[in-house]
Amino acid sequence: MKPTTVTLAITGASGTEYALRLFECCLQSNVHVQFITSQPGQIVLGMETELKLTGSPQKMRQQIASYFDANPDLISVYSRDQWTAPPASGSSVADAMVVCPCSMGSLASIAVGSSDNLIHRAADVAIKERKTLILVPRETPFSSIHLENMLKLSRLGVVILPPNPGFYHGVDKVSDLVDFIVARILDQLGIDNDLSPRWGQ
């Protein structure tokens, strides 16, 4: 079933183009996005894209709505230490959560349930409430520590979706590779899309 609300978190790893494309697709599908970024994630976002987020969560909300030319009512922005935000509570948990990209530090914190910021807490809530949680880990190569943390989370029902695009559908530009991964994330969320050709079609 298509979600009505998705929590999207960006952490300090490369790959923020995936997050912005996912954000755009959610908004186009009329899905409310609860957005959280860590400070390193905010820095990487500014390095890799044209979206330079600054100021308060309210100002970031305006910047994001302008960037996507989207209805601001579909966007909520929370700071990483905003413990009163809805994603921090099981009583108002979103239908699903995506951490994209997910740093190995964030993955480790989620794996041990440390909940030392709103991103980690929101992921902990998603796990305990048995909601869809998708992590897009961006690191290479993976160490045994990384793999053990991913295995632990996978056994809890967390979707581990590394951004490993295929090339069989024909690639003309970088956005084709981005869409390949975002299509897989949308599939896991139950959001219809035609971003990337299906195998055999």
C-alpha cells in the first residue's frame, strides 16, 4: 500500500542526488515527507548538489519547497536534536523511513539502538513499530563490521539497499543511474513509478 508519510534522512555520506530524486518523486506522488539531515549530511548535500540548506528548519522547508516547486504542506523539516518531532514517537510514526545515503556511523548507531539524534531515534522507532525502514549504505569496500551491522539489521526486517545501479537498461547519463536506484527504493515503499525500465520490458 502506498505510504502517506515518509521520513527521509540524509547522513554524511556521498550520494545525496539519490535523496533529492527520491524526495522529488515522493512529492510528485503526493506523499508527505518528514525531512531530517545531519550536519555532515547537510555539508555533503551542498557539495554534491545545487541545494544549499541554511538556517532554521522553517527556512529549510521554504528552500526545499522552492527547489522542487512543490506544495510546502507536503514537507516537514526537523533538526537532528528536535526530540519533540513526530518521528521520535511511536504514536505518530511515519508509514516508512529511508536513510539515503546512510553513513556507516549512522548504520552502526541504528544497529545498536543508540538513538543519540533524531535520525537514529526515528529509525529505532520504525524498527520497534515494525514499519518499513530502508537504509541506502554508501561505502566501499564494506568491512566485516559494516557487513555484520547490515546482517543484524536485515534480520530485524530492515531493507538494506546499497546504491549499486545496473547498466543493462542502457545508460546515457548519470541521472539514469540515479533513477535506477530510486526506482528500487520506490518499489520497496510501494510507490508506483516508471523511472527505470523493468527487466524484460
